[in-house]
Amino acid sequence: MEGRILPPPRIEYGRNATVPIDPEKVIKSTVENNQILSKYSTRRV
């Protein structure tokens, strides 16, 4: 169990549309993208 309690994500549509960003998801997607890019770059070389 995680000790921290995160508030529920809040998504507002309209002029001031705010989408909550989950740092863990961003880091995970960034790592996956880097792995894909490195994979293709090594193939090109």
C-alpha cells in the first residue's frame, strides 16, 4: 500500500481546460519512447 493519498483526478472542459498529469505515467511513457527511439536508431545504424 502507498502511504500517500492522491486527490481524484479533475478534468475540466472549457476555456480553462486542465488535465491532471501523473508524473509516474509521464516518466513511464518517456522511458518507453526513449527505448523505442533507441531501438530504431540502432537499427538505422
